[in-house]
Amino acid sequence: MNLEFFITKRLIKGASHKISISAPIIKIAIAAIAIGIVMMLIAIATSSGLQRKIREKVAAFNGHIQISNYDNNNSEVSIVPVSIEQDFYPEFSDVEGIAHVQAVATKPGIIRMEDTFEGMIAKGVGIDYDWSYFEEYLIDGQLPSYKGDLNDGVFMSRLMTNRLRLKVGDSFSAIFLRDGDPSKMPNNRRFEVVGIYDSGFEEFDGQYVFVDIRHIQRMNKWEASEVGNFEVFLDDFDDIDQKSAEIYGKTLSNLDTQNIKSKYYKVFEWIGLFDFNVALIIGIMVVVGGINMVTALLVLILERTQMIGILKAIGSQNWSIRKIFLYNAAYLIGIGLFWGNLIGLGIILLQQKFHFLKFPNPEEYYIDYIPVHIGVATVLLLNLGVMLLCLSMLLLPSYAITKITPVRAIKFE
């Protein structure tokens, strides 16, 4: 055993430092592993980062799960009110994993200026509204506060303010149909822009204007205890399907629940394709790295044929000799993984901090820079998987050692 250990050390040092036929091939194999792990880390980080960012933006405008009256028929507009006197509001204690519940209401309207107009959906929110999602989207002014008396301040998107040529501090008139009936005299409200946001999600930015929920309650002639629907935020988005079913079972029979995965299924089907692309990249990189390691191992076996013959002549078993070469291959793979992780994680950290990589067409991805996110567990599992898969690919070529006979090997040059 001591002899095998000594020979393994010599073989590793020779593979790393000796100038021989195998030296450039080994360097190429190490480089292939390093480049492969860099590509895999970046692919996973960008895919996960983009998925998380898009989910956050959709949730910012809708919550993860919506609870509303069945009679609304999943409409974007609050038609039939819901009482806030519910067991799940303001704290949803019957279901674990609920981070926050907030009451909202929506009403369509038209913003009228002297020379132009713009359709919008006024989203009424109250003192329970969680503005934390919009803190990073705030580009001018401030987040509104709807505590105290009725507030005329609104929170608008940069897209809409640019179209209407409005800025923070400007006032405008908005027209709302009375009871949804165009034959009745419409409601006219005067608002003031207190804050401007830009989420990059044009589907929402071009629609939503955040207002004091009491405006909508008054226009709809609702009681102060009546709202349009509830938005539920979860601690873990991955539990959304399970929590949707649990919430549905814990609410009254006249209330319906819908999560953003089903409401915006096209968006989530699209970002779900990222996982397939990442799996494809990982598969290709593992195969390329494995093939390079197979080539390096065969060259090492060929170059160390005489040594193999000597080991067999002194009684070493085939598996013992194969292990020497597999240990050496694992060492070389480890070198590639080390440099690959160093470069790959370095790029990810720099992108996370400075956002230097941008999308050429940000409107298609709802964000201007490439977001990244990767967990420690993912990095560890990826490295372990690459190591095991590459070594498993080397088991078959290492079988060539069993075909080498001591007499021929010792004479081999």
C-alpha cells in the first residue's frame, strides 16, 4: 500500500510538472473542466437570477396568491366587494408560510390632460400595503403614505408620466365610470403625483396607478370594511401550488383563490424553459470535459506503460493500478474545478455588485441588466456532480490497464 501511495504521488507530480507528451493534453483537459464549470455556474446563476427577478416583479403588482369574490370571475377590476372581516385577515394564522396579507381594490379609469389622455387601472391600497417590493423601483419622489385623512397622492410609472408629460408634484384629472355604466355621470377625481416608479415590466407599468383605497370605496359606494380582493405573499415561492390549495381550503365557499403562476401562465411557462436550457448546457459541458479527461487518461496510461508493467511484475492487482490513475484524474479534475469556481464565482459576484452585463433588448426580459443568483448548496452539488460524472466516464478507459502484460510493458518504449 505504501508503494502504491508513493507511486501515486510520483505520477501526480509527473503529470503536473514533467515536460512530456501528456503535459499539453493534461493542460487542455484541466482547461476544459475549468471552462465548463465557469459556463455551468454562469448559466445557473443567470437563469435563477432572471426567474427570481421576474417572479418578484409579477408578485409586486399581484401578490403571490389573490383571494376574491367568485362573482368577479378573475377580472382585473374589483366588481363585487369582499368584507375584511375574515379569519385570515390581517394575519393568516391557519396556514404556515404566509408572510403578509393586504387588502386592495382596482377600478379602471382615464387620465385626461389638455392635449392627451391615457387609460389606466387605479389600484387602491391602504395602510397595510407592503411597499418593500417597490423600494428598488422608485426613481423619483417618494413612496405614498395613506395614513390619516384621505390622500390625493398617487404613485405612477415612468412609462405613464412620460406619455402624459407629468412629473412629481404635478396634478391631473382622472375619470371613472359610475357603477360601470357609461350612461351615468362619471366620477371625476383630482390626483397629485408623489412618486414615480419603473419596474421595467411594461404590461404592468402601462396600467397601474396606485391610489388611496378610500377613493375607490367612495366611488363604488362601499363601506370602509369592504375591499376588492386580498393579496397574499408567501415566505417561499416554491410552495405556491401547495399553499394555494391550503388557502382555498381555509377560506369561505364564496371566495376564490388564484396564484400568479396560473394567472400569468405564459410568463411562467417562458421562464420555465430556462431550466431546460441550463440542463442542456450542463450536459454538454460535462460531456466535453469528460471526453478531454478520457483522452488525458489514455495518454497517461500509454506514457506510463512501463511503470504499469513493473507494478504488475511485483504483484499489484489491476484494480490497484487503475485506482492510481483514477486518483490522479480526480486530482486533475479538482484543479480544473478550483480555477473554474474561482473565475465563475468571481464573475457572478462582480455582476451582482456592478451589473456590467446588460441585455441588448431589456424590454423582452423586463429588466435592463442580467440578474444573477446562486446558492452555496447549488455550487457544492454542481462540483460534486461534475467530479462524480467525470470519474464515472473514466472507469471504462481505465480498463485498458488490464490488457497490459508485464513482459510487453517492460519492453515498451
